[in-house]
Amino acid sequence: MAIETRNKTIDGHQVMVTQYPGTTSLTNKVRILKLLGPGVGETLSKVSPEEATAGVASSKLEIFIQVLGNVCGTLDPDKFTEFVLELLIGTRIKVGGTSGDYQEITREIFDLEFAGQLLLMYKILFFVLEVNYGNFFGKGGLGEFLKRKQPISPAIRK
């Protein structure tokens, strides 16, 4: 399979996401598990399996935002910001409306485009996770794994 690029309009903003290479995808998935693991398990324990796997994008986005809210109090803000910027690598947003050009979301573009619009950033980040990890919270996804609350083997935990 080749690396794919997907486009989507999110709240009137045209967004283009290119998938991560395989090694980056695997590394980031482990980092996401470590970062969001406790928050995902806690949030999904309050959601029925039917709700978690319903395939309704808005419900999944709400779960994602709840998870971030649950773990934000325990995170170093600078490290979290850097990780979000790393997750947005390969993501472009059309700057200047429909006649503008796509620009990679760098720190500068992030600061300009998401000033006062953090919900837009979360929606774009959720799209990035969908492009790179498929059904992130649905059947067979990270959310289902964490909902079972199976401990990670000490042999692979670092």
C-alpha cells in the first residue's frame, strides 16, 4: 500500500492530511497509548459498546475531546503542545479562504489559524488520527482495546 493523502472540509476550512510512514505511525501510536491511555479507559468506561462503535463521527469526536479533557490535568503543557505539533506533521490547511494556498501546519500557522479556535484544532487532530489509524475509537481500534483495560505487558512497557 502507498501512503495516502485525504482531504476534508472542517468547519469551512479545507484540510489535507498525508499518512505517516509506517515507523512514524507505530511510534506515535505507542506515544498516544501512553499519553491518553488512562483517559481513554476512564472515558470509555462511561460509554456503552454500542455508542463507542456506532460509527457516528460527532460521537467519536465528543469521546476524543472528553479523553483529552480527562488527561490534560496530568500533562506537561509544553510536551503536550510539542506532541500535538508532531501529530500534525503532514497536515496542511488552506490559508486565506478558498483562494488561498495549502500550508503545512507549523508552529506559526498553528498560532495564527487556531487562535481562539481550539475546537477546530481538535477536529483537525481527530481527522489526522482517523487518516492514520482508521477507526480510532471503534471496533478493533484503540478505544476498544483500552476499554477492556488489559494491562500492557511489562516486557513492552518503557
